[in-house]
Amino acid sequence: MDDQTKLEIEAAAFRRLQQHLMQDRTDVQNIDMMNLTGFCRNCLSRWYQEAANERGIEMTKDEARETYYGMTMAEWKANYQTDASPEKQEAFKTAFAENVGKA
């Protein structure tokens, strides 16, 4: 497989993951993803921002989130985010420290 084809396939897989998380499974909460996998939609938007910045494209965290989510964080939260239990919030502290805090 040539490099361009590989790049296109990787981009298509990323877009499908984004569609899955943003359209197909809006019921899955970020906190559950972080607690289980060590990353969530916000991580994906941050990685998007970092990739843009590495290429000299200025992008803020809010701009990256809006690009990834297809809406503002306020809109996402109002439409899809539910309250997390104290147990989930406590587990999140550990998951965040282990996965994001070390970044």
C-alpha cells in the first residue's frame, strides 16, 4: 500500500469514528469513555488541535471542539450530556491523571 492510500484510509477510519461518536452513539458519555478507555471526544478534539498547531495552523481548544463536535460544547452538553454519579466522577479523576495529566 502506498503512503497516500494509507493516509486516505486512516482519515476515512477517523471520520467513521467521529460519526460513530457524534451521531450514532450520542448516548455514550465522555466520562464513561474516559473511565473505560482513557480517552474521550474531548481528547480527540485536542489531538485534532495539536495536529493543526504542529502544522502551523492556529486553533484554540474551543475551535477544535466545535470542529470535532460540529457544535459548541454548550450545545453538546445541553443536548447530550447527563449528570455523572459521584463514583464516575471519582474514577474520572484517576483516568484523567493517568491519561491526560501525563500528556
